[in-house]
Amino acid sequence: YELDELTPTAELLASELVTNAHLYGDGGPYGLRVGERPGGGLRVGVWDANPQIPPPFAGVPVQAPQGERGRGLMLVQACADRYGAYTLQRPGKYLWAECAHPGPYG
């Protein structure tokens, strides 16, 4: 894919999305999908069994957490070029984030 420069960002996005699914996915199964986007870049997505879309992905303003937890999806928002979420037909949701190919000039 020649997407080596996206690897650190894609790894961070995947890690935070999977962690969120593990912690808040209602104990059900969850899964990861990574794919190349048309025109370049990567989309990282995670589905889980909890249909509730978390506030950062639902367009609800969120204050920065003061504790040790709660920063993962804010990191995804800060590092992704695009992100979103939707509920699934079966119980659950799908959160996704994209990192764009930087192009020839970075």
C-alpha cells in the first residue's frame, strides 16, 4: 500500500477505538476493520455490541477529562482527518476514523 507514513497514526486510532469497544461494548463481541480509502489514506473502524454512540462521536461537546480515563476518543478526534459513527442493524455501533495520505508535499 505504500502507506508507511500513516502507520503510527493508524495504530493509535486502532488502539483507542478497540480499547473503547473493550471497555464500553457491553461485554459483547467487537471487531476491527482497516482498509485503504479511494484516493489514498486509511480507514480504521471498530464495531461493538453497545448501540450508544459516545458523546465525542455524536457531536456533543465534551469537556476534557481530569482523570486518567476518558481521553481515548478525544485523541481519535485530534489525530484523525475524518471520523464518524453509526448504529448497526443488529444491536451495536460502528466507530470509524480516517488518516489521509499526506500527498507529495507532506
